[in-house]
Amino acid sequence: MGHSSQLLLVSSTEPRLVISPSQRPLFAPTGKPYGLLCKGDGKMPEDDAEDLENRALFTDIKWINPRGEVIQEGDPGVKDSGPNTLKLSFREPKVEDSGSYKCTALYGNTQPLEEVVQLNFYDDIKFEGCEKVQNLVFGKEGRIRCSPVGNPKPSINWEKNKQQVRSERVLVTPEGIVIPTVAKEDAGIYTVEAFVPETGTNKYIDITVNVLTPPRINELPETFIAIQGEEYAITCRAEGSEPLEYSWIDHQSRDLSSVEGFKVNGGLLTIYKVDRYAGGVYKCNVKNPAGSDEASFKLDVQVRPTIVPLQNITAKESENAQLECRAEGMPKPSLSIRKENNYQPFHDGEEGRIEMEQVDEGDFRILRFRIIGVKKADGGLYYCKASNAAGDAEIAGHIEIQYKPDMSLTPTDSVKAWSANPANLSCIAQANPNASLVWKYEGQPIDKTDGRYTIYGGTSYSNLLVKTDGQYGVFGTYTCEASNFLGDSTINIALEEATAPGQVTQIVFDKVTSTTITFRLMGPGNTGGLPISYYIMKYKIANEPNEFEVTVEWAKDTPYILSDLKPRAKYHFSVAARNVVGEGPWQNAEYIMPEETVPEPPAIITEQETISDYPDRFEVRWEVPNDNGEVITMFELRYFKVERGIKGWGQVDKAIEKTIRNWDRNPSFELTGLYPDTYYKIEIRATNKIGNSLPESVVIRTRAGEVTDGHISTLDEQVVSLPIIIAIVLVALFVVLVILDITCFFRFHCGLLYLMRYRTCGRAPEKMQGSLEDGRACVKEVSTANNGKIKSEPRSLSSPDQLPPPDKLSQYEEKPKHEVDNLAFE
């Protein structure tokens, strides 16, 4: 019953057959699967409704092809697709499968029904011979080929750069476009449109058309000079449409791409090893589909100079010496001679001792070089250089000068020594041939068996090791004698005894804070004959036992600083100088430390005018300063935009203040919300319970660029002209001055308005006379402002230069500061 109710819901009043798809006529492309569905649509008579479940409404459903044949299974084939339904399927339909297809059936096994549909299979549009890139030759006939085909046959439309192709100078054919004479403007994007009205099929294809120009050689040397045996590359470059095809022909009409020793790579010709007979005329040929061009160059081969080896010579000091340099090459080379480590050649007549003569013998050119009266310094290597257009060649020869011993390189004529430290005396003798060396003490030869001495050395030097521990008679004058067959020479070396240094002359307390002292030490007048190595200081609180004494060592000429000292404490200091022998006597001094005071100014690590890595933030770092006896509780930081003026940096907006109460060894703080490419001044000061230090400041600049945290980009900001900016600044400055003058008038009874009132209305009341005097100093008091509001606090000392003598510290009174509203520290 369920099936019958469904059929009754979809049935129509009159029984019929329905073929899907429903549009008429039907069109479908060939080669693609396609199907038709025939379905009965009707209602059984009421008297037969009882038998609905026992039989189908539509029976004997069939599909009949255009030839009147009942279609069975196959291709095309039929398939039962449910009650009252039969499907006709085509797997790979062809054009010849087109025609009138009929669906027949019996309704209620008695009433015959049929439905006919016209089915047309067509060949889809194809583009034949339509290469997407086609080339035309400039000045010649050209064809743009493309032939759209299909069944039914499509109509064809040509466009160039989205404009209809006109036939004034071109011919449009079914196979493409014919251009009698190609011009440069014929290049572009051509679009071929194919349309079949019967099926509504519309297809496009784009063809890129290039216009080729014939090649023209624009780079090739007229003459090329090559050196025998070298490798060279010669470039032939042409302009014209690609592809360009290069070929090279030598003076024997050979194609060099197949000749050994040559390599052709397009317009680059490489000659691996130039033969001396390779000279002649070479040709470069370039061609492309548009034409060809040819050019030639002449190859000249040159021969690099070669030099005959020089003969080494030996001469005694004051004699004459001569070198001869002989070389050949094409063209004949020019010759010169220089000495090692000197790149300037000799000239005839130089120093009055140099004679030079140059002659030609056959293929050789000869240079004779003569030195009159040679000296020891004339010995060494001499380089002969030959040069021609093909290159240079250089070869060395040696002149050896024989001379008597020379002791001038002995390092010193005075040596310091002391007990338990052996003395090492060195003697250097230059001589050719090598000299023999002998040591003497006070004019007497030293016995090699004497245990106080050890002699060692080489051919041109000798060392004498002298033991000084417990030995007597070893200090004095030692003589080193050197001799060869040309003569002898001597040198005296004094061996002197060194001692520990004397007493430090004075201890100077150079800079003092509550917890630190910087010293200047006046060295001893007697250093013991040796330099001071370092200073030793021992210090302690005056009334403490010696076991609390602290010892420090300072290298000479380094800062002498003690820190972590106790305020108001009396210290005892002892200093001694030390050299390698030992330490000298102690110099003593005492000093009473100042009382606790405000910290030292912080030392900002960031350098002046540092550029930030970011356009909207910057991290500033500083060092924790000396707290001067009281722990630093916080750092106060403020920053504001500044601009450089004639008198330096000037503040241009309100300062932002921050307090830092937690920090590491090197505190830091990141400034955020900054503007790109802007200068900011940062001020930092340290605070302990006594008060604030003097501020330390630095000016930085943010990097130019965009900001993504809410600021607008500097590239997007509206540009304001310079005159408008200057006017705004002047107006703002005037307003600030007026507000400041009014504030001074009502609060401090000073300023321009107060002066005008006083001059106009007469003398001020007596009760205001004191205020008038106070008002004259308001500018001075403003300079001590603290973060815009100065607290009432005692004036404190921040540098040793402000401290009274130690014995007066207890009598020092601190004066209170006034409380003033101001945005600046100073």
C-alpha cells in the first residue's frame, strides 16, 4: 500500500510518458557519457485500485532508435531504473548516434503510450594549429595560424588586444590571418572566438604574436691583442629578436665550433691557448628567422718577455760590483733593476755610485748594472724586470758583500740584576763571513769553567748568563769582542745591581664620597733601578684590631679606588710600592669619612643619540650608582620629546614620569608608546632616604617606520608645511610664557605682569616687599625642581668637591629647599 500511495501522489490526471531531460531538442557533446530517462506518469482507474499492489501501472516499456529498432543492453543500452522507469545510456556517443528516439509502454497493460525526443550529438569546438606563441618576421609576409573546427561548424571572430581585427591591411581566412607586410604594431595578443549557435557553445583562445627584427652586430673589437700561451674570451654581441644563432669563422675559413683549442658558446669565443701563429682575420656571423649579419676583427699575437738567469756575485766592502740582465720578447722589452723591498727601479747616476748601460745583441736586449764602492747595505737580492706590450717578467740575482763585524744590533749596554735573579747579557755581531765572539770581565777573558758564568749562543750572537745569588765581584763592565778576517769590533755592557723601591712619597685623597675614596699616589723618588710593578694598600677602621685589616693590590697607572667604606668612620691607610725585587717601606695616612648623603648620579649605559631598533619603543639601561651610605630605594625616570635648537635640545611636550623600585644589577626600563623618527630626552636619578641624586640624561631617537600598536604610520600622517609648523610652535611658546608669567604673578609675586603692576600702581604694600625680593629669586629656585614638584627636603652633598673638611662634618647644616611646581629637574 505504501508504494501505491506514493504513485498516486505523483500521478497526473491523464497517463503519459515523461522523458528527461525535458528541453527540446536535446544537444550533447560526442565522446562523453549521456543518458535519457523514460518514466510513466498516470493514475489507475478507481475500480482497479485494489489490484495496484499486484501489478505495475506501466508495462512493456521500450526505447526505439531512429532506425525503428528496439534498443537492448549494450551501447547505447537500456536499464530498468525502478517502477515504471527505463533508462537509455550512451557511453561514448558519436555524431551518427543523433536522431529521433522513441519511448513506448502499456498503461494498465491495455492502453499503448509513446513519447518521442530529437537527440543531437555534436563534435565540440577544437582549435587546430593554434600555437599560443607565434612569431612574425618584420617586413615580410606573416601568417597567424588558428583554425577552429567542430560539428556543427562554428563561426569565427578575431580580436587583437580586445579590439576587432579590421581587414584594411590583413586578410582573415578560416585558417588564420594573413599579413602581407609585417610591422612592429602587428605584435600583441590575438583572441580567436568560436561560436556554435545551435548548441550555444562559445570558446576562446589567446595567441601571443611577436614581431621579430633581423640581427645587427653592435659589439665586436676591430683588433684584439693576445699573448702567446694565454686563454682569451672574445665577445660578439648583436641586437635583434631572439633566438639569435652565432657562428665563428677563422682566417682559414674553418667553423671554430668544431676546431680543437676553440670553444664557441653563442656570442662568446674562447681561445684556450693562443698559438703564436694564430693571428689573422676572424668573422662573427649572427642570424635569426628575420635575417643575418656579419662582422670581423683582427687577432694580433704577442710574445711575453723571457729573462736569462742572473749570475750571483760576491764583493768586499768598498769594491765595485756588476750585474748583467739579458732578455728577449716581441716587441723587444724595456729593462730595469730594483733592490728587494724597494719597488722603485735604479736610475743611471743615482747616489753618484750607480752606472747603467743598455744595448741590443740580436734578439736580446742587455742591461749592465754597476755599483761603485759597495757598502754593507748594498748586499741582498736585485730584481731585473723586462716589460713589453705582452706583459712583464722578473728574475732575481744576489750580490753578497763581505764586511768586518758590526755590533750595532746589540739590544742594550746596561742590565739590572739582583740577588737570586741571574743576569742575561746579549751580544749581536753582524759580519760576513761570520765572526767569532769572546766575553771579558773588567778587561780579562772569562774562564768558561767559572761556575758564576754560562756562555751560549749561535754564529752571530752570544749570551752570557751571570749568577748573582751570593756571588761577589760579578757587578761591573763586561766586554763582548767579535772578529773575522776583515777586522774586529767590541761593545761594553754594564751589569748593575737593582733594589726594592723607596717609600711612597704621599697619599692624596683625590675624590671622596660617603662610601668611596679615589686616591692619587705619589711614587717613591727611588724606584730601585726598575719600574714599579704595583702598589699595595692595607686599610682598616682606626680603632679595630689588625686582623680586620684589608689588603688590596693596584697595578701602576690604574684607578686607585676603595669602595664599600662606612660613613663617618675614621680609617687608617698604609701604602707601599713593589717592583720585581721586592716591596718598599710603608707610607701611612688617616681619613674620616663623610656622613651619609644622597646617591651619586646613575651612569646611563645607553650612548647619546642612539637610534632605537623600533619605531615606537626603546629600552634604556643604566648602572646602579654609589649609594653614599644609604640604600637606594628607587629610581625616578622621566622622558619627553625634544627638538634640537640653537641652544641645544628643547622640550616640546609634557614629560612622562616613571618610578622603578625593583631592578637587577644593571637596571633597565622600556619606554613604550613613542612616535617614529622622534628625539626623546630621558632623565634618571637615584633616591635614598636622604634625598635624590643629581639627574643623568641621554637623548635617543626612534627608528623611522610604521607603528602597529595604535599610532598612525609616519607614511600615513598628513604632511604639514614648515611655515605652519613654525607658526604653531610660536603660538604655543607664547601661550606657555603667558601661563608661566601669570603663575609667577599670583604665587611668587614676580614676573612681567607683576613688574608692570608695580611700575603703574606705585610701590608694593609693605607686607609684599619681602615677597617681591623672594620673587626675584624664583627662577633660581625653579632649577632645583623634582619631577615637576619639589619636596621640602634638606640640601645634600653629591660630590666630594662640596664636602667640608672631615673635622667640620658634624657642624654642617643643610638648608631646606623651596617647593616649586616645575616639569624639569633643572
